[in-house]
Amino acid sequence: TMYKLFDHAEIIAYDSIPMYYYYQRESSISRSDKINNAQIDASRELLKFVKSNYPNIINEAASTFAFENISVYNAYIKYHKLCDPFLLQQIKYNIYSNKKYIFKSTSISWLKKLQAFVFCVSLPLYRYIFQLLK
């Protein structure tokens, strides 16, 4: 939603003064082991928007989309859950088809690029390394 609002704004201002405080409960949905695949769809919509309206930043939008997919897969590993085979195929496709943008992007660190590379080369190796690091 925010990217659509920013697109229509004539002026955008930033103020570093905190205006509210966010309280996180231990039982909140953001702390549960429920995996939210909707972020893939939201990121796909953002990617479509950028392709249509701002093709000069396609590397960043496509990279964001790919890493949202990786993030969902990471949640399955983190919570020791099996990823639905159809969803896993979709995640792989989404990452493989956008990997060229990841490696072209100048705003992505070499470590994140390495993460994407390992994911593309060997999912079992990626899973093993992720479990070691977490």
C-alpha cells in the first residue's frame, strides 16, 4: 500500500521524532510460528508496479521479490515445517527467474548475493547452512 501512496504524493517529508511506541506481545502473530506466504503475493504486486512505472529500479524490485521468497522458505526451515511442494516449486521459480537482477543490483551486499547463489545451486546445502547459522 505504501508504494502506491508514495507514487501519488507530491511531497514526502521525514521526521525522526518518534510519534508512537510499538508494543510486541509474546503471543502476537508476528512472534508465532505461523508462516505468512502473503508477503510473496504483495512483493509480486510491487514488482509488477515497478516494471510498469519505474523500470529504472527493476533490479531492486526484482531482488526484493526474490528475497521475500527466500524469507518465506527460511521461515519453513526456522519452524521445522515442511514446505508444500507446489509452493516450494513456485519459490524456486521466483528466485531463479529473478537471480540476474540480484547479481546486477548495486545495492545488495556480496553476502546476500552469496545467499541467493547458494539457494540456486543447492537447496539442501542452503538449508544446512541456514540451520547452522540460526
